[in-house]
Amino acid sequence: MDNKNAAKLTAGELAHCWEQLMNYSMSNVVLEYLTLTTELEEVKSLCSEAGSISKSAVQFFESVLRSENYPIPKGFNIKDDLNPNAPKMYTDVFILFYLNNMSKIGMSLTSMALSDSVREDIRNFFHEQLKNVSSLFERTTTILLEKGVFVRPPSITSTHETNPIADKGFLGNFFNDNRELTAREANELHKNVFMNYIGKNLLIGFIQSTSNQQLMSLLQHGKELSLNIIDKLGDILVQNDLPISMTWDTNVLDGKTSPFSDKLISYLLDQLNRDGIASYGYSAAVSIRKDLKTTYAKIIADVYQYEENIKTFMIKNEWMEKPPVALNRDKLAQG
């Protein structure tokens, strides 16, 4: 379908195109660095594949915005935001986990974008992109399993009962609860614990290599926040005699030179927080125990405050680009 003859973008389509253009332009830079520093050929191939997915996405979104006469955000590029001489910061095992997690987030965001799209060319692109990120997820998962390092969610021993719930006590209370975890609740706890392990290790590398003291303070705060979340959610698993994910601190090397610009690190930090809020919100929605809902609500409140600090820092440094907004009709009427 020719963009020139397509219907005007809906608000949802415009938002997804703009946001994913920013995300994929950042991913281009990150994946270029990972490709340069990866040692295993199979991991290098995955980084290259993911990079191709990102580059094609950037080209598509730029063409769509250009056809709409909408300004294309600067985003990120290899020239301004990558130090190609930076030493290897993360082991290949960590890179595999990072790619696996990135593909999970990609599937979630792409499926949401697809469901919000109306125009045929937009729908076709997101449909194809969903297949691409799904393929990346399959390949990274397979390699992690083959290497014996994949961290499986806990298994539970079910009572195999399917009786209706007759006691409203099953909902628990808002402060603590001894009721056994449902399979969904256990999985959500594990998922969020492991997501924070990945984020924490990513930040450890940034902390040891940045020279910007304000950014370092934000990164340290983010690391402490991740540790706090790991402790809170991990304790609930332990109380229910379920294993928590093992740490991956050893996957951060001793590089002291930052591979990325402070602007890119700030944006990536903000993206991690947005992804986290989405995950905690979903986990709260599908959890039945009230104490779990309370715990997730407190975590979301903490992450919201941290996100505001990050955005304030980005705005102060003029690193935050303005997303598409509706026209202010009252201001226009005033001339």
C-alpha cells in the first residue's frame, strides 16, 4: 500500500510510529556495540539479526512520518552515541539474556501497536515485525537452553482441584497473606525478579564507566531500586518455598570506558522504567491476593517517582524530544 495514498495516521498509529522509531534508533546503537564486542559467533549472528530488524524498522517509520509531513525525531545514531573503541562490558551470556528480554518486550509492544493500527501498510509492517521479534525470542531461548544457563520459572505442585472458590478469604488481605500462590502469581513474581536482575546488571556496567556524576547518582538509585524490588518479590517466593532466580553479577566485566553517550544511557534508563511499570501493572491485574496487589502498587509508585527524576534530568540537558501532541485550539484561537 502506497503511503502517499493512505489514510491519515490515527493518534495511536502516530504514537507507535514515533515511539518505536526512538526505541529502534537506540537499539541500533546498542546492538552495534554488542556485535563489535561479542566473541561467540552464534551470539554475534543474533546481534546482527536484531540489528537488521531495528534498521528496517527505523527506515519504515521515517518513511511513514515523512509521508505525513511530520518532523522526524533525531533519536540516536552510531556517530554521536557510540564509542566504538569502548572495551567489552558484558559477557556473551549476559548479552543472550539481554537479547532474550529485548525480544519479549518487542513482542509485547509490537502486538499492542498492531492492535491499535488501522491503516493497511501499518498493520502489515507490525504483523511482519511481530514475526521477526518472535523469531529472535525463539533463537535466544533455544541457545540459552542449549548452554544450560536458561533460568526457568518455578514449578508448583498443584492440588488438581477445579472446585469453585467458596471462601472470599481466598482474596486475602492488603498487608500479608499465608494463602498459597496461584501458578500465575508465582510466574509473575519470578518474571519481575529476573527482569530486575537483568536491569541491575546493565546499570552496574554503566555506573562503573560513566564520568557524569548526576547520571551516576541516577544509575545508583536505579540499582538500589532494583535490589529493593528483587528483595520484596523474592521474599514472597521464598515464603512459599519457591526458588528465586540466581544472580548474574559475574556477567559484568571491568570496563571503565562508557560505550554510549549519556543521552542514550538516560533514555535507556527511562525505557527500562516504562517497561517495568507496564509489567508490574499487568502483574497486579492478574494477581488475586490483595497483598500482592498492594506490593505491586507500592513498587509502581516508587518507579513513577524515579521516572520523574530521570525525565527531569533529560529535560535539563535538552535530551528529551517532544512526542506528537494535539493542537492547542484555544491558543490558536487567541492568535
